[in-house]
Amino acid sequence: MIDWTRPLTRLLVGDIFHARCPSGASFICLVEAVTDDRILARRVTTQDKVEFDRSTGATLGDEATCTIDSIAPLPLDIHNVMLGLDRKMRLQRDPEKFKLNKEEIQAISFVNEYYPSNPL
């Protein structure tokens, strides 16, 4: 059962959220799986796998701790562009085709303003 008083329990497979690292690195993540205590995700732009503690929002593992700072749902058109970008980065093998198109650049620009404006 979802505990609606704890925001991170609202995340479901397929949701996109944002995390920030102390270095300032921005993680736009797609939820791959959710357990009682973890959120398993991958970064949309790099395809790196990341695990977060479901109660604190902090990354788990040896890397620098990053923390989920926004789970605000993206507008549908932006969400769909981000899903397309995720697919492109996951499946594409030709480095020339990794270049972002105009729509992807606009979506990332939107996300960079949207998530800080909609914190947890």
C-alpha cells in the first residue's frame, strides 16, 4: 500500500524524477523498479543505473551521494520526449545519432528549470 504522506512512495515504474549531487550534477532518472526500501532507476541521458534509498532519497553505493529533489510529474509532451531520449540513448549504436535534436534540447532546457521550481 502506498503511504501518501511519504512522497517517494508515490514513485512507480515508468515515472521520471530528478536528483541532484553535491557537485551540482543533475540526474534525470526513469524508474525501472521499486521495492519496499529502494528505487532502482537509470539516468535518461547516460543510461547509468542508480539505486536510491526509498525513505531518504539518497543514492546507495560507493559513489558520491546524490539525493532525489523533485518527483513532480512532467507535462505529457515533455515526458514523452524524455522517454524517446531514453530509448534513443539505450538502443542507438551510432555515435553520430546521439546528437540531440531541437525537441530534445528544448525538453532538457525545460526540465532544468522545472524541477528546481517544483522541489519535494
